[in-house]
Amino acid sequence: MEKINKNSQFNSPIVIILLSIIVIMGVYFLYNQNNNTTSTQQQPIDTTPPIKKSATANPPTPKDLPSIIAEWSPSAALILCNFNNGDSDFGSGFLYSNSDGSIKVLTNKHVLTEDIQGNLPVSCSIKIPGNGNNFYTQKDSDTFVINDKFDWAFFNITNGDTYFNGIAKRNGNLSICQKQERTGDSIVILGYPDYAGQFANPTATEGIISGYASPYYTTSAQIESGNSGGIAIDIKNDCYIGIPSAVKLGQYANLGRILNANVPFNLSY
């Protein structure tokens, strides 16, 4: 009987080829596994926070200062009030439309009262940029509303023309700041200084919020006496801060004051 060599079956060329393929595939698999592990370990960790994309493809471009001034200037009213004693006084105001559709001018209380006796004016004339007409209000026919506690007041204008009323009613395009300003926030003041007759448009003075003692901000922006009652604007947020008031020389280290808008507009902040 022929003796079978147990190793002869492994010496077959076919078996040798199959075993070689298996060995090569095993080596290839182990090499790739080791290479991927090394790559993962060497890859640096990305610590950059995810970027929150804007809801719109093209977010609005922030307005520059000249654009903000041009936007708000038509609402800056030049006020001239006449009193029984023959005196006249210049001031500034913010022209706006109330929720009931009435046209009002918001200003400082001291613009509408005499320094000594506190009497109301006999009449006041109002003028705004872009309109050469003067519009009048009289004590007997229109109401002057004077706040007893803080330095603010307003009065109604019922004889405005189409342009005047249109400027007052564009409230949807202008916004009142909905939160308290921070120390260091940049602002601009619009108003008419005592020599306002020389200007067809309000003057603009820049500054920052220097501090806050409720309900008044202090500011480094220059506020002359005729600027009282004008418009104080937050430059970054393009919104109405409040009513600027001139301060007499020597008071508050010559810093101007701004009555927070949450007082006359009864806001909850």
C-alpha cells in the first residue's frame, strides 16, 4: 500500500497560492488599521467655537455716523417760545406721533417755562429740517403737558402740513432704546445751540455715556443750552436714548445730562 505524505497536500501549488493571498490580505488589513489609528491620534482637537450663522444670507450693514445723523435730523425740531413778559427762548425737541395719531414735540420742561416764575409760554413755533414753514401752538388752543418730577414736557401740533406730519408719523423707522445704556457706549446729540438761527439743520456732537444716576445719564458729549430737549442717539444700536439737557458751568464737572427715554415713554427697564 502506498504511504500518503501528510505534508504533500500543503505542497500543492494551488494551496500555496491561496495561503499566500490570505497572508498578504491579513498584512494589508493590519497595516491599514494601524495607520488609521495613528492618524486619529495625531489629528489636533479643534477648539474653535462653532459659528452661528445669520438667519439671513446677507445681514444688514451697520450704518455709519453720517447716515444715522441724516436719518434722525428731520425729527429734530427747533423750538422758539414767546412769554408774557416779552422774553423769547430757543430750544430743541423730538418730533413724533403718539399711538393715537396726535403729533407731539417732546422737549425739556425748562424750554417751556420761564426761569423765575415757571409760567408757560404764550405760544411756540416749531421748525424742522427740509421744511421752511413754521408751525405754531398756543397755550389757549393746545395743551402743554409739563412733568412735575423730572425735566420733560411735550406739546401738540395740530396744524402741520403733509411733510411735517409725515416726518412725525415715521415712528416705525425710528426706534427707542429698549435697554439701559452702558458706560462707554458711543452716542451723538442732535439739537440747536443758542445761535441756532445760523443752521438749517441741527448740529451733532459726539461723546460717550460717562455714568448713570437714575433716571439721568451723564455724557461727555457737548450739550449747549439750545441743545436742551433735542435727540440723544445710541450710535451702535441706532436708537433714541432720551432727552439731552444742558448743565450750567461747574455742575457735574461740565458733563451733560440725558433723561432716560424710559421716563417719558413709560418703558419697563
